[in-house]
Amino acid sequence: MHFTYRTSRVCSQVIDFDLENGRLYNIVFTGGCNGNLKAIAKLLEGAEASFAIERLRGNRCGPRDTSCADQLAQALEKALAEV
């Protein structure tokens, strides 16, 4: 199932991803630190969503209380609640 998540308080504006049997695929961040976010997407390709949430939840960016990675964790929590 495909999901689109609108981020808040971070540089990326949108995170798109597919969730199949609890696993992540095709993660794409729009905006943000291109190289770093592509690396996160590559590292998490095929990973369990619960693993990604555990690793990324609470990650901060500078003085912000969130980050693009944390926003992905929030998006995954929301997606898992919908399926």
C-alpha cells in the first residue's frame, strides 16, 4: 500500500513510501538533505517498519525537536495504524 506523508518543522516537505506486509519499500523524500535522505531510504529498503520506527523515533535535527528521520518514524506509525 502506498502512503504519502506531509512533514512539518523539517526541510523535507513530503515522504512517500510503500508498506507491504510490514516492510518498507520505495522511500522517497521530497526536499531536505538529498544525499542523507537517499542514504536513509537505501538503508531501510525492505526493512521492517517497526525496526525503522525504533531506530529513528526521537531523532533531532539541530535545535528542532524533530528531524526528517523522526518524521519518517511518525509517518510509519500512522501508516501502521491505518492498515
